[in-house]
Amino acid sequence: MSTPPASHKGEQRQIIACPECDYRPTPLDRWRCLPRCGTAFHTFWTRGTCPGCGLQWPWTQCPACQKRSPHERWYRVPEGSTEDAALEAQT
């Protein structure tokens, strides 16, 4: 599972998972910048930016279910986290 470390005290870790089927990318997964430059890369290591040509991909296709979703929807804070509780307390 790819989970970036929390950067501030109290900040929760994010999970990266397909918004459609909940597939969690592995370090072996690769996406290809097509039809642009053809570079193969791990889109979550670059937050959707092709290292070959610099194109920022707004959508990401899931290797499991093949559905496309906005790239930013793949990043989530796990349910029940302190961040979720803080948001609920504000409403």
C-alpha cells in the first residue's frame, strides 16, 4: 500500500485507493503517458505528473476495474480518523 507519511503532528496518513473499486496501487503498478510521450511511471509517486514531459494528468485509470476517476479522488483520509472527527465537530 502506498501511504505518504504524515507531515505534521496530529495530521493523519492518507490512503490511496480507487474511488470506484477501492483497489490500492502497489509499487509495481505503472501508468503510461499516452498518447503524449509514452513514459511509464507510477502516477502516485508523482501525484499524476508525467516525469517524461511534465503533463499533469487530471484523471487516473484503475488497473483493476479499468474505470477512470479524477486523480485527486484517489487520495483519502481513512474513515474514523481524527481529521474526520474534527470536521464533524465543526458542523
